[in-house]
Amino acid sequence: MMILLKIFYKGKTFFLSLFLISQFFLTEPCFANDIEKNVTNDHTKNEQFLFVFSPKNFVANIQNSFLKGNYFEWVLFAIIITAALAGYLSGIRRGKKIALKKGFTDSSDTQAVNKDRYEEMIENEKPFIQKYEMVTVLFADIEGFSEITDSLDPETLLEELNSFFFYFDIIIDHYRIEKIKTMGDAYMCAGGIPLKNHTNPVEVVMVALDVQNHLKRLSLQNPNVWSVRIGIHTGQVVAGMLGYMKLSYDIWGHTVNVASRLETSCQAGKIHVSGTTREKIEKYFDFEFVGPLPNTNEISYYVKGLKPEFSEVNADGQLGPNYAFFVQMQLLRLADLEEYVKGIMAETVSKRYFHNFKHVQEVYEQAELLAHSENMQDEDILLLKTAALLHDIGYGISYHDDMLKLSEDIACETMPLFQYTQQQVDKVCQLMKATHYESVPNGIMEEIMHDANMMYFGRADYISRMMCLFREQEEHGIHVKKAAWLQYQINRLNNHQFYTRAAKELVKIPAELQIAGLTVKCEE
């Protein structure tokens, strides 16, 4: 009898364990599949569905079904709840991921979030949000749209509204501005997201001017063309995608609210900007003072147009940007290019004791200094500073014999991303060749580039820099006896010469003293 009882209890334990395990594996797919089947594009229904499957309701339903059970059943009930709830939580988690993936797929804003961010959002089940320090927000609204809707049939109204938004889309794409959304007759976009840049205040105002000029051209053919109010403000925003269904890239913050206020208080046909935005773009545009903006700390202005030195009459007979304006925008983008190069070279900075971003910055600053001393034009300064930033970028990728060629290849791929012309790309690559110590400069720009790269030859930190170079080469497998290496550096010093007047004047320590100091250091 006792043997039978033992078999019974052991068997019951086995079957109970099997039952509990089955509860988990059966419950988990159940809840995940139910969520997948019931996910719709109706947010209200989704919220109701997820509420029904909340842990509180789930436990309450099971408790009611076992409410009249005895002690053994309550113990069994507790074990069953534990297994089923574990399956439920796992299933609901997997189901939410399914819903989030479906929402991202259905979204029209997927380009605003890169693949890594998307996968992080799916895995952590958290909204994608990011803070930006400098974003320029634009609101545009059609004047008197309510009255227009009463005078036009729906098809004509939507056709004209679509035409207006379509032109807006083309213009913001040209200036690489991010469309946020349309709300009825209102259009919202922002510059400086999702990719950060320093040019967005200027570019967003250029979008506004282009749209207003387009409407002026249309009014010559049709006097009933709509008038648009535009408000623009620059500042911090939080951007991201929230929710699970039909995810939408959006922005929030005080900057958005101020831009909206500027639009609502704007006169028809005008571009209303904040004082903050004006400070960032006053070099390029003319303004008309408006006054304090209600309920903010901002003074507002109307943008009248580009300054004469940055404008010219285009093919349509209207003022547009000239080549000088294009160069000024490229000079602004240098800050973006600098951050890009810094990001690449910082990844390997631990093994770059000489060819690191600090050296790049020194060459960049010296190139600008020498260029100004030679009274170079803006575009020449742009190309010199660009060559200085890119001449050692290859060291952020690899370390081999022909580093200059690698840097040139990377420059050819990178510069078009920052809107350089092919002619400018070719010129920068030529200037980069002038940084080679054996090169013979041809012309004042190559002389500036050559001197900027070699300025440390005449500085007090020359010896410490050379020892950093020796250590760097040693750690990358370039093994040379110190005596041979020293003789090589002595030959370089003896054969080196500066070309520009300013570089010659800036030399503090002659080659003879540098050789003596380096010799002593190598003999230690």
C-alpha cells in the first residue's frame, strides 16, 4: 500500500510539474498571438485590448473561478497562477514587440530613425527620444483658410492644398530640412534634426523665403493665390517617436511653442522670426523690427530678404542666393565637418600619439592664421581649412605606408556629403598632397598648407612631439633603431624650409637647437 502511495505522489508530482510547464508554454504564445491578431490602427481599441489583459484583471478572473475551492485547491491555484502569470508576462512582452514593429513598419517617418535606434527601441520597449541643443522650427499657415474652405468645393480645395504642400516638400528636401507633419492647412518642419548641424537657422529661413517667392510668382498669374504666415524660432527640442501604432516622428519643447506663437502673430505674406534666430542669421539677411512677442522673452523681427552682397537676380527675375552665399554656408558647415573628423579619429586616439585630432586642430588653426596673413579670399580659406581637417583622417581608419592616399580617398567620399563641388574636392585633395614633407609647394595655397602642417618644426614642443611619433611608429610595427631614426629626423630638419612670410616670423627655435635637443633626448 505504501509503495502504491509513493508511486501515486511521485507520479502526481511529475504530472503536476508537466502541467505547470505546459501552462507557461501554452499561455505565453496565447497572449502574444492575441495581441498580434488584435493590433489595429485604431489606438482606442488597442488601449482597451491591452487593459483587458492587464495583470490585475487576469488574476481576478482566475481567483473568481477558484473562489469556492478547498485548501489543496488554493495551493494548486497559487502554483497555477505563478506559472500562468509568467507565461502571460512573457507573452505580453513579446506581443508588445510585435505591435511596436508593426507600428514602425506602418510609419511614414522611418527615415528619421536609424536602424540601430530602431532595434534599441524594440528591444528595450522604450520610446525613441533624443535631445537637440540647436534646432530651427518653422510653422506655416494659410491666411483665412476657414473662409477659403467655404468658397471652394472640396476637390478643388484639396488639389490646391496638395500642390502647396508638394512644393513645400520639394524645397525642404533641397535644404535637407525634416518635415514633421501637416495639420489641416498648417505645415511644420525643422532643421538640425535628425542629423545635427550648424547651418539649420539659415537654411530654414531660406525655405521660408523660397516659399514666399513661389507664392509671389503664382500671384502674378492668379491674384487669388493664398497668403501664408510663417513663424520661425531656434532653440532646444526633444525629438522622437512615441506609442506603438503608426509611429510618428515629432518634436516637443518651448522652441516649438515660440515658433507657433510667431506664426499666429505674423502678418500674411511675412516671415516672422525670433530674436534668437536673428542673432544666428543677421550676417546674411536684412530685417524689419516688430517688437516683443507676447508671453515670451523674445523680441521679434520680419525677414526682408538676403543682404545685397549675398544675392543676385535669378532666372525668374527675383532675388536669390549668389555664389558668395554658397561659400558662406560651406564655411558654416566646417564646424559639422570638424565634429565628423573628430568622431572618426577619437575611436583610435589611444594608439595615435602624434597623428591624432590634436595635431589636426593645430594644422587647422595654423592654416587659417597663415591664410589671413596672406589676405586669402573666403573660398580659398574654406579649402585650406578643409584640407587641414582631412589631411590625416586616414589615421582614424588604419595605419600603413600610404596614409596620404587613404586620407584622399576618404576625403573624396566625405566632402560631397557636406555639399562640396567636384572642383572643390579636387582642389582640396591637391592641397592635402602639400602636407607631405617631401613635397615642393606650387603656389601660395600649397605653401600655406605645407607650412601649417610643419609649424611644430620651429616650436618648443618639437622634441616631445617627435618622441610621440617614435612611440606611435613602434606600437604599429614600424621598428627602426633609434640611431637611424634620429639621423632621418636630422636630415628632415636640415632640408626643411618654410615658405610663407608669417611662418618664417613665427619660428622660435632654429633647426640647430632642435637637432641638439633631439639628439640628447634619444641618447637618454
